[in-house]
Amino acid sequence: MPVEVAPAAAPATMELTVSKFELLRELTATQGVVERKTTIPILSNYLFEAAGDKLSLTATDLDLSLRTSCNAKVKKEGACTIPARKLYDYVRLLPDADITIKLLENHWVSIRCGRSNTKMVGMARSNFPSLPVFPAAGVVKIPAAVLRSMIAKTGFAIASEESRYTLNGALMVLKTESITMVATDGHRLAHIERAGEKFEGVSGEMKTLVPKKAMDELKSLLDSDVETIDFAKDESTLFFRVGPRLLTSRQLTGQFPNYEAVLPKDNSKSITLHGEELGAAIARVAQFADERSRAVRLRLEKGELKLSASSTETGESEDSLEVEYNGDPMAIGFNAQYLIDFIKATGSGDVKLELKDPQSAGQLRPAEGEDYKYRYIVMPMRI
């Protein structure tokens, strides 16, 4: 009895040539998004799509995706998927010449460059998840330099514990004439605001929780020469268009804490310190802090701030800085790393430390008036 053979599907095709420099630049940009330890194999692959005179690359881990493109000579339009890490490692080692990429049978992909010839095992294009589409309306333009600065000054304070889900991102608040970003992990809070920007299309206030991974990716994408980025969102997704690259992120849902309630109102004891000197003194003393608590003790006296730490295992250390202070003596404990994080984020300028009493949160902020209103609140520790 004859066996009926199904007609063969038209073979998938794709063939293009691209410069190593351009391809490697885009592969490098997407490294942070590619899923390394995934249970879904397709997420370890790039989606390559060749059309017109462009090669589009997409990487996703389902929460975050980055779509980017580079110029290419497209001989046959089509699409394929290629193992991301292996391709990146291989392309880096190729000579600086043109690379020809061609889709073969059974999802294999041929990569030729000069005298190098490699075949990699891809997967079916149809397995690659479909991605959200950039909304047609409600796009807000944000100055890239402003967003980059705000991420650098708040991102480090985001909670890393998965259990505190709404704290695993920063809150971005857009109003018609200002942008604010706030991040907290429950022990400290970074708050930065910039007024005097015009945001067309924002009425009232637009609040968005931006996940930590999206913040980290944005920070590296914003290093390019782009002046403004396009931001938009729908019910479930955030979209950031940075030049030719589009970053999409799943939104965090839930209620961000009422941060305004914890901003200190009456921290009357204020001293100004040189950021770099303060950071160096904390770093030295913190070598002798308890490994778990990382607590350092700050004692404020007339004309002097004493920093000290001790632990039974390592010993004890004290440092002191000259300050202009005439109030009552006071001692307070803080996590050394929290203070160092702030000093790193502000650079080497002078900082103001504002305290109320040993039980109340301390506030740090840059001493010079600047375009940004930046404050950092740290909860005290028992010492």
C-alpha cells in the first residue's frame, strides 16, 4: 500500500552580509537581556530578521526584551534564531571583515568571515515569543542625560529581595514640568527630582514602577549619543526607545510605599563634609565592622565627626574629620555600605549630613545647589 508523502514546506531562507563591527556592537548591547540559565531553550537564542537593508536582532527573557538593528546587505529576506552566547563569543574572535550569515536546512545557520566557516545549530523561528508592539499614542519624550543621571543616583537603593515585590524597581513620576525617581529597599531611600523640564502629553501625574533589570539595561543603553528617548506604556508593558533600539519591560504591579511620609522634616543637626574624605574614612573604619551588620558609629562633637567600628573577630578602628559643628554631642549608627553607595553616586563634591537624634533617619544630600533635588535617607542602626 503506497504511503502518502506530505508535500515539503517551502524551505526557509535567509542570506545577508554584515560588517563585524556593526554586528558585534549590537550583540554587545543585548548581552544583558539574553537569558543565561533558562528552562526555555529558545530564550537563549537571538531572533535574526533580515529585510530591506537591515538586520534586526531581538533578545528576550520574557520579562525584558531588546530589539535592535544594524545595516546589512540582504540577499534573501527571512528570519532565523541563533544561540546568543555562542554567537557573541565567536563573532568577537573573528577578523574585522564582512560576515555572511545564511540559513540552512533544519534551522542550522552558516557563518562565514574571511577564511573562517562555521555552522551553528539554531531553532525554529516559530518558537520565538512574539513581542509587544510600541504604542501609537501616549509617547513621552525624556532627555536621555536626565534619565541616565536619575538611574545612577537611585538604582543602587532598589531592593534585591524577591519577597518585597513592589520594591524590586524604582518609581518614576512624570508631571507636566518635572520628573522624579524614587527607590527604596526598606532600610534606605534615594529620591531625586528635576523641575523645569517640559513633558508634552503628561497631564496630572504619571506614575510608573520600573523594574531593576530594566533600570540596569537602560543605564547602559543611555551611554550612547541619543539626546532624548521615547517612553510609552500599555496595561502590561513599558517601552523605552533609545535611538534605533527598543527596550520593553513587563510592568511591576502593586503599590509603591508612601515615600513622602518618611522624608525627614526636622533634621536640625547639619554638617558639611567633603564627599571623598568621608568615603575614604568610612571605607577604612568599615574594615573592622561586624561582617553581618556592617555598622559604623558616627559621633558628632564640637568641631569633629568621629567614625568608629569594632568587632570581636577583627579589632577596632577610629577615624575623625574636622567639621563646623557647635551643637550637642550625638552618636548614631549606619550601615557603612549604604553611606558609601551614596558617596559613589554623588561624585567627589561636598555632602551635607543632616541628623535629628539617634533613633531617626539621617539624610544625606549634595551640599551645592544643583539642577537636581537629590536626597538620600538612611535608617539608623543600633550600635
